[in-house]
Amino acid sequence: MTNTVPSKVSIIVPVYNVENYLAKCLDSLVGQTLQDLEIIVVNDGSLDNSEQIIQNYVLRFPDKIKAYRKENGGLSDARNFGIDKADGDYIGFVDSDDYVGKTMFEEMLGLAEKHKAEMVICNIQKVDESGNITQKLTQIPNMPEKIDLEHHFSVFSDLSYFACNKLFKKELFKEIRFKKGVHFEDIQLIPQLLLKCRTLAQTQNFHYQYLERFDSISKTHTEKGLDILRAVNDVESAFEKSIYSDKKEELKNFQILEGVYTFLAYLAFVKDTEIFYKMSHQLDLFIKKRNIKIKDILYYSRFGKNYILYLPLKKKIFYLLFFAGQKKLIRKLM
């Protein structure tokens, strides 16, 4: 009997009703230049033809794809299921309506091993359903390939906390998982994983292709947005227990970026007036409880640049009116 060598990378793909996009996603994964990988596809109770597509890929690529089917439990539950099945030394996540460049995981694994990094990050570009690039999202500009967190901890409050453009050392998930039954699970978990790291690595390549689906543009914004504030609260608890607990300025900047600006970006699309005011009140309480001053928010810098000055005009006006207490005027403008 021969011993099996664990795959270097496990890629977890949660699937739920994505029959129109799944093949492109899986094609981009089975076509990776990295050979030492396993693709863990978790069908989270899909009601369309996703399962047939998955089984077709299992037949064609039995050495690469491990497929599982479970009752619907949501994105976090499907990812956690995949983590439990993963044999790799490193774990990556790809959403089943997105796709990736063919050298993504080869380059990111190489960086992880070269720098002994617990987390590796690549850039993202948004694409439309025709494959046209609509926006480029540079993740960590003006930083070296290897990032020593002790000396560059500003990354904690600057980083965009997507799960899908990162490669994680599997040990980071020891005793911690995505929180079930919540929205904005990435904001809740990924910062906690970063707090367990000492070294990050990054590539400036735009490996991850994030699909902006036509059917997701008009999604209703509801009280579920309050999960952003709850996520920040969970990260704060982890921060106090971490090796970086003395870096209070970076914590405040994280609170401002995620708890204020990210929350407001969501709030701007809440159409129900009653819910809008209820969520606004919760944000006011969040700011007061943490003793965040309006000047702290207005002077917040990200990657060395004043954040609000570089926002689109419409967003800038919304934020400034909110900070000025002009919520009734905001509602009229919306």
C-alpha cells in the first residue's frame, strides 16, 4: 500500500444554482498550470442543472475534482464543508460564477513557499457577462512582494477582505470557520485569519475575475447590512487577543473603513425609509461607542491617500451629507 501525498492546494468551490456560469469557472480551474491541486466542488442544494454539470466534470477530470452534495446551508456552510474535506497544505476559494487566470495558483503557491507566507493576495478585476473588464481592483499598491506585518501593519486597515483572491495556509483555519447564517462573512473571518499571520505575500497580477451578473444588480438592500457592524465587532474581539493588540491606530482605521465606509456604501442602496433610519441609528451608536470622531473619518487615509477625496462624486456627497446629519436631505436625493 502506497502513501498518498497531500495536494499542495485545495480549491473550494461552493455551488448554488449557477448552471449558466459553472462550466467557465471549472474550466479555469482544471486548466491551472499548477498540477498539485484538488478542486473541491460543494453543491449546496442547487435546484437547477448544476449537479449534472458537476458530474460531467468529475467524469472528465476524476483526478482533479472531488464533488460533494449537501442540503442548502448557505455560502459559509458550503465553504466550511469544503475546508473539512481539504487535503492541501494551502486553501483557496473561488465563487462558482467567477473564474481565474490559468497561472493564479501556481504563482500564489510559489510566493507562499518563497516567503513562508501564511496568506497570499492577488489583484481582482470585475468583468461583465461578455468578459469585458469593467473595473480593476488593485489590492495592495506600493508594498513589497513580501510583507512583514509587524512592520507594515497598515495593511490590516487598508486591505479589501475578499476570500476569493487569496491563498491561505491551512493551519489558519484551525479552530475557526466562516460564520454561518450571516452576510458579509468575509469581513467577519478574513481579518481574523490575517491576525494569525506574520507574513503576507502579494502579486500585482489580476488573476481573479469577479463576474458582475445582470441578475444581481438590483438586489434589495435590507437590515442584513447590519451584519457588517456585527462582523467588525467579532474582529475587534479577535484583535484584543492577537499578537497585534497594541496597534490601536490600525484597529481604529479598520473600524472606519469597514464599520463606517463599507456600511455606508451598503446603506446608500436601502430604499425602505424606516429601515434606513434604523440602520443609520445603529451606525451612530457604533461610532459613539468606539469614540470615533468625524474628523477621524474625514481624514482617514488608505494606502497613503485621503479616502474620501478619491471617491466618485455621488458617493462623496452621500457620505458628507450623512456626516453633517442631513439624513432627510439624503432620503430626498435618493
